[in-house]
Amino acid sequence: MTKNKNKFMFKKLSFLVLLIFMSCNFETPTQFSELALNEKVYTLNDTPYAFKEVLNKHKGKKIFIDVWASWCRDCLEGLPKVKELQKENPDVVFMFLSVDERINSWKRGVKRYQIKGEHYNLPKGMKNGDLVDFLNLRWIPRYIVIDEQGKISLFKATNASDKDLVNALKKSI
């Protein structure tokens, strides 16, 4: 009985060590993958663009990306803080990427919540797509900051009050 218990504990410990090792080796990307950059996003006027075209439009500027959906309670609760960040950072481009699969719900949400900024939709939602896969999107809201050189300076924040998010917006190159 003790031998089996020791074996079980050893397996558990081995798994834990492996899990820690794997999580320590996860590198935060500083650039979007080519597949993610080629993902199609759609404007409020239904015009398609490759995601890289949207980013290139703001070359040399800091970009705040808010991945959200009109049905997401946490996203809507974070909007007042995002609006506050907009006021505090007028030189930053605020881009909203919706994962709403229902286009009309997305458009109504932008209008209803008076969200100012650039708006794009990922019509495949959170289920699939190269940009969603690159972001490893499992939860929204998701906030990302791109610096003036086009590098991802903050890859993952899920709270608009996150200190790292605020610092990434304030940090100048």
C-alpha cells in the first residue's frame, strides 16, 4: 500500500514540476504572427481589412486594443475605466475588436454604450480564427498595448485597472 502511495505522490510531484517548468518557458510575444496579421476584420460599414492594415494605419502611435463583445458583462463593466483611460491618454489610439458573432448586436452595442474609438469585428467570434488563436483568447475583456515601434508591450490584461496596463500606456519610448 505504501509503495503505491509513493508512486502516486511521485507522479503528482512530477506533473507539478513539469507544469511549473512549462509555464516558466512561455514567452510573451512582442509581435503578431503573420497569420494573425492577415486575419480579416470588419469595420462598422462592413468593409474588410487585414488586421495588419489596421495596425499600419497607426504606425508610430501607441495603440490600446480592447477585445470585447456586446454580450460580455465583464467587458461592459470595464468600459467606464476604459473611457477614463481614453481621457487620460488622448494621444493613444483606442481600438475595439469585437468577437460578437451577431454583427447587429455589435453595432448596437457600440452605439448604446457610446464607445468612442476605432471599431472592428472578428465575425468568427472567440471560437476560431488566426488572431483569436494567436491571442490564446479564452476570456474577455482582453487588453493589449502596442508601442510606437509596433511591438506588443502588453500582451494580456483582463482588467482595465491593471497597473501593468496603465504603465504600458504611460511608458514612452
